[in-house]
Amino acid sequence: MASKQEFSVVIDVGTSKMVALAGKLTELGKMEIKGIAKAASQGIKRGVVSNIDEAAATLVELLQKLEEQIEEQTGFVHLVLAGSKMQTIDYKCSVLTSGEGFVTAQDVQRLMDEAKKIELKQDYQIAKVIPTSYLIDDENEVEKPVGSTGRKIEANFKLVVLPQEYLNNLNLVLEKAGVELGEIIHASLALSEAALSTEEKEVGAIAVDFGAGTTNLAVFQDNVLKHTAVIPFGGQVITNDIKEGCSIFVKKAELLKVKYGQAMGDFADDQKVVTIAGENGWEPRDISFKSLAYIIQARLEEIIECINDQIHRSGIEDGVGSGIVLTGGTSRLDNIISLVKFKTAMDARLAHPVILPVNQKEELQNTEYLTALGALKLVLSSGENAGNTHGRSAKRKERRFAPLIKDVVQGALNLFDTDHSDAELN
């Protein structure tokens, strides 16, 4: 039997993990969290679906964990994506006002409708239309145009677009998981909502997420989104570099990066080594902390050069008054702030949530929930509190997959003894 879903569910679809938050607005308009869940991703590569069945099984596992907490069924979900082919494009249009010399809500809606109907290049679709500014009679720029006097209103939009293939694969995954798609949210926008303050967006700031499969950024100035980008590599490429450079298995390369890696080779202790235990008769080998750091630094510098290029494309590289805010697994590397400052000539800091719900505040201080937290705020602020973007009731479909059993690399970190200069990686 169908029933209205009285809460919103957002899912951050990452290459290494999926994170879900369920929440709603209180009577006072505050954000309240009903459930938090995460699961190691399978079937996701560089932020997009690469295997339908594996991704669906991960999603089922995630939803089961979430529903155990909220004690309700989920019918609709909003997805946060960072696929390398997702883009934001600029679009401008204008109309004559239909009221008695002032702007009405219907005028603004006509502009939105026109933006939604523009023709895109083949096989692309609009996921989101974001107003960035309104101009009345070619001279007065306003944030909230309704009620402004004038005969003409012009709107500037950022259109979030994605390949139709992305959407098709997502719908197949959701169908197998027994839920329907609400809204698709660009990961960079969601992150910015949770990690950048209004003041930072006003004077100019950049949010950067060093993810596993991609590196995402959003550039703001005058409290307006100026540019977004998805760089198609992230922490997994660094892990692969370590695997190749040290001739070790990928799991050990990931553990080596997480436990002993740092972002600048000059700061690493050349007297410290980690011993990689041999397997299948191979001899153990020693890796110096300095050599490891230089491998990581080389790839990080390449990623930061891509970030620099995207900042240049934004057109406001000289107007970023605050600086760069970093999050993501790779941002936990020692000395990464120093490297980013040196390579970008901008100030930088690690991210922390600038918004928090009325409950579960301590758990949501964890930055791995930042993007999902920002997405939930965006969804609730848009008025879609029930998560039902099409005015339909939330009806559970049959779920076709049981959860997959996944290896969790983080659990192996307990193998290390951090009190010794010389360590062994088993």
C-alpha cells in the first residue's frame, strides 16, 4: 500500500563508499536527522555506475542499514553524483514582465521553464537549473526578483548537465534496489553547502573534494556559483602509483598510503622505513618514508595543476578572498595544506561542517558525511521534504538483491605499530 514518505533520503554515490542520510524539517524549520548509514562501494568507478548488479547490491545494503534506524520504508532517494562527464554550463534568457510593471512569480517560472527546455548536445540531459542572478531593465541586479519594478527581467543560470547514459544506469540500479529517483545533485554543490560559509562564498572561496575516483571543485564569488569541475582521478590513482613504484599489491599500497603517506617528500624522515612482508616466497622489501612521500607528491602536484587550470577557467582566480577548503580521504595526508598553498599561491584549510542538524551533531562532525549533509540541506530547503519530487506517493518495489559481503581495508590498520621508526606492513 502506498504511503507518503515524510522524510528525505540523500545518498552520496562515491567510488569507495556510499553514504546515506535521512532527515526532515522540524516545525521550527530546523534539520533533523532520522538515520545515517554507509557502505563500501562496489560497481562504482570514478563516481559513476560501472556494474549495475554490484551497485544495486551496495545500495540495498545501504538502505537496509538506514531503514533499521528510521523504522520506515524508503520509496524515493536523491542522489549525489560526481561523474567526470557532469558539467555546468551558462545560460541567459529574458522575458517581459506580465504584471503591472513589476516581476511576478510566474515571470520567474517562465524563465526557469525556458532554461529547462534548451537543446543540449546529443545524449545529454539537464539535471538541475540553478539561478545565479537576475537583472531588471538591464541595470538593476537583484537576488530575489519577485516584486521588483520593471518591464523586463533577465536571468543567468547554471545548468547542471549529465550524459543520458548516467541517468539510464542509475535508474536500472534504483529499480533493482526497489526505490525511485528524486533529484540528482552535483557533488561539488552539496559539498559547498556544508563546507563553505555564506561569508566565504561572498568574498570568494573554492571547495575541493579529493575523492577516491575523482577530484571535485566548486568556485564561489559574491555568493554566486561561478564554476564547477570534476577532475577524473583522485586517491585511487595515488594508490596505483604506489603499487607500481613499490611493486606491491594494491591493498598494501592503499594501507601504506593511509598509514605512512604524506604530501611532501622534503618533509619526510629519510631515516624511517616500512617493511613490506613477502608473500608466496617473495623476499620482504623496505620502503623509505621519503621515497613514498615523493611518489605521492608527484601525483598530487598533477592533480593540483588541474585544480589551478579549473580556477583559471572560472575567471576569478584573482578574486578568491578566502581560499581553498579541502576535504576527502586524500586531504588527510600530512602536509597537504602546505603543498596546496605552495602550488596554488592561495590560502587553504581543511573542511569542517558549517551547518549542523538539531540532533546527532557529534557524528556529523565527521567530514565523510559533509557532502551528504550539504545535499540534505539543499533538498529540504527546496521544499521537497517528503523526497517526492513528482507528487507521487512512495511505494516500495521488490528488492532483487541481498547485500554483498565486502572487505573493509580500514580494519586492517590495526596491524600497524605506530610507536616505532621502522614498521612492518603485513
